[in-house]
Amino acid sequence: MRGATHAGRAVCAVALALAATACGGGGGSGDAGAVLSASWGDPQNPLEPANTNEVQGGKVLDMIFRGLKRYHPRTGEAQDMLAESIETSDSQNFTITVKDGWTFSNGEKVTARSFVDAWNYGASLRNNQRNAYFFGYIEGYDRVHPESGEQSADTLSGLKVVDDRTFTVKLTQKFSTFPDTLGYNAFAPLPRAFFDDHDAWVRKPIGNGPYLVDSYARGSQMSLRTWKDYPGPDKARNGGVDLKVYTDSNTAYTDLMAGNLDLVDDVPAAQLKNVRNDLGDRYLNTPAGILQTLAFPYYDDAWNKPGSEKVRKGLSMAIDREQITDTIFRKTRTPATDWTSPVLGKDGGFQAGLCGEACEYRPDEAKRLIQEGGGLPGGRVTITYNADTGSHRAWVDAVCNSINNALDDERACTGNPVGTFADFRGRITEQKMSGPFRAGWQMDYPLIQNFLQPLYYTDASSNDGKWSNQDFDDRVDRANRETDDARAVDLFQQAEEVVRDHMAAIPLWYQNGSAGWSDRLSDVALNPFSVPVYDQIKVS
């Protein structure tokens, strides 16, 4: 950091976890003009950096944008990209200098104002950006994005343009790891075209990354092509990527095997028994910062009343994680015992066993707790999930079967599939859930803070269930102010204990990233976020 060692320790853990991972493929010379095809799902929202907080849209933003920092595709380390320097003497006031020589794909120069204007847009209440919360520590956010009423300012008072390449950031409190968050897509710069003709930009985004958006037909395909004049060191080694929309990961796998698709980045559970024989060394399974959970709609009084934490704990104890990860996922998942990820490592905040008996299969205790908590709301639970990606149907059915067996009631739990990821996310953001729902989390950056604050802090950007606890919020605030790395991690761990005590969400399993590819490709790798490193793939 350039000042923060919380990230450094987490990054070391990621590096160790991935050290033994090969990049796959034969490393041939490839054809720099050849285009590869990959499976994908329509993003929930338009590809505005501050409005995208889900995986499918994030994949594209990673290809068409570069920010002040970039997370190393192997280790996850937050490294300078467009940042020439980020300086601070107090972890509250930062001076940021932007590297010279960077432009957007339309030729416009990337300047300090490109960042300041983008961050002001992202923070503004009027613009209704999903990631506005990420700007919450910048001074003036309470006026630009008030909790109630209309905004009283158009720009963040904590952002100041000094000159063409320099701007300053003043935070409302010390936040020692702030620079390491700046690789997240919400902090990407934006060209003037975004503001001058926003509708046109949304139809065909203009960024400053190694790829250009060539075309997009929702429900069908997004075509990206290599930007030949990209000024960065990580130029694409292929001619582009056609992201093909699939509503069933099994169909994508079938197309891969038939030669109609080059890359799938989520091998379906039903194919895990076959994948080694089918693909040999063209299959990759690596540790990733991903946690699968069941979230709850706390805006529904049934899940927010006294005693409901016993019902949630009982449901957790009714889930046989070992059996599901063995039989459904062929041990490519690991039963979760906390609310973070092993890739953080012990020094980075991972607490193996924190969940205790609440994450163990104890059917008798599960039944007792649910009864003590007042029983299942309405006598049953329905787990909602998207049916188009991630083999979710198989594991949701298995979770429900486990709950039904534990409670001796074959109708206690059922799955509720929603056709597409976009529709599923739409129902969540519109607060239309009445029971538990799938809530996998893919880390934005390798810090314990990222596994806790965005998900459980009051009104946080990805707090989809609207859980709120003042004790948790206070502990997170104290952790962010702490400049001693070990003490900060300890405070975040104390905040995680509050999540545990209330069973704010049920942790299910830690997920590896997986990919399978055709013999046309080489140098295929997944980053610590489980996303293919598209720009490094070679196509023969």
C-alpha cells in the first residue's frame, strides 16, 4: 500500500493458495487476431462501473476498464495501474497522482478529473448507482447521498482536482486500507462521453481497458474486440472475446464438448464426474475468494422477530454440508465454517471453525431450535435461486432434502427457481423475497473487510437482506479507523462474531473457481476472484 499491511497479509495467503496452480494449456504462440467464445450471463444493470455489483457485469468491466489499482491476476495483490502514486501521512487525507500517457479508447486523455467526475457521479443519490456506498467514506457523502430527503450537494467535498494529473481525497475517518480498495470497478475513470451522451454510452460503453465493446444483443451475445492502441502493459494476446449468453450451464458444457464454444468458467456439478475424462489438462479447479450462503429478507417481519435467530441456526444445523459437497460437487467445494474465505489466511482474518456447531449437521438439535424459535414462518421455507448458472438447482434441491430429512417433513423446504440471473437479482433489489435466497459472494478485493462490510453493514451496497445491527456497525467502524494491521483484523473478527451470534446469513461452502476449454486455447487461468484472465488467453 503503500501503507496498509492488512492487504499484504491477505495477499500472501492468496499467493500461497495459488502457487501450485498451473495456468493450463500448452503456451503456444497463438493467433493475436483470433477471437475466442466464452459462456456468460446477462448482467443485471447497464455496465456503469458504479452500478455493477454482480459477477457477469463485473467480467466485462474488468475487460474494458483499468483503474488506479489492479489486482494481480495470480496473487490478488493490489498493484498500481493508473496510479503513479497514492500518498498519505494520516490514512485520512490522500494525494493521488495519475500516470501520464493513458487515454480512453475514443482518444480522450485520462486525467484526474476523469476519476473525480466518475466518483461524484457514482456517489450521487440522483443517479441511483448500486455501488454508491463505496464512496461513503469520502467527506461530503452525507450531502450527496443522504439517508433521507434530497441531496443538498452535487459533488463530494472531499474530492479536489489539483491539476491535470493530481487530485486529493479527504475521508471522514481514518481508513488505512482505502488505497487497496481502488482496484474495484466502482472507482474506474469515465470519459466525457459518459456524461455528454449517457444513453449512447450505455448502448456501447467506452473505457480505457484492453478490450472494446463491439456489440451487445441482450439474451444472446456481447462481442468484445482487442483495442489495438491500448497503452497498458497487459495488452490482450487474442483478437477478442464473444461472450455468449447461456441460461443453463449444462448446455454451455455440451457446446464446449461439441466444439461450439471455447471456454466455460463454471463447470456444472452434473459434469464434475466426467470433466477429467472429457477435458484432461484442459480443466482447471483452483481456490478462490468465493463463499456461498443463504441470505434472509429482514424486511419481512417473520425473519426479524425475537427468536428468529434460533430458526436460522436450526436451518443451518439441518444442512449436511459434508454430504452435499462430496456428492453434488465432488469435493470441489469445502464446507464453510466462517463467513470469509480460507484464501485470506489466518493473519488476514480467516477463522476456521468460528461457526462452531451451528455449521455442523445436527438434525435433532436443528428440530429443537426451530421449535424454540417459533417454527418455520408459515410452516415451511422456500429457497429462491437463479436457474441459469452455477448448477444451483442441484445443490438447492440437496439442501432442501437435507432440511426435510432433519425435520421429518418432506414439505418443510422447497426450491424456487427464477429463470435468469438478471431477473433473480431484480427480485432481490426490489425486496420481493419472502424466504431464504442464494447469496454467493465473490470478493472484490482480498480483505476481511470486504467479506463483512458490504454484506452486513446497515444499508451497505450488497446487504440484500437489509440486516442491521448497531454493534456490528460500530465494530466495523473501529476496525476501519485502526492503523495497526493486526488490531484491525482482530476488530473485524469481532464484528464477524456478531454475524455468527445472530446467524445473519447461513454459510454453506467455500467455492473453488473452475474452467474448461477447447483445444484452440492455451494459457487459460482464473484469477483469485474465479474470473478468467481473458487478456492472457491465446487462441490457435
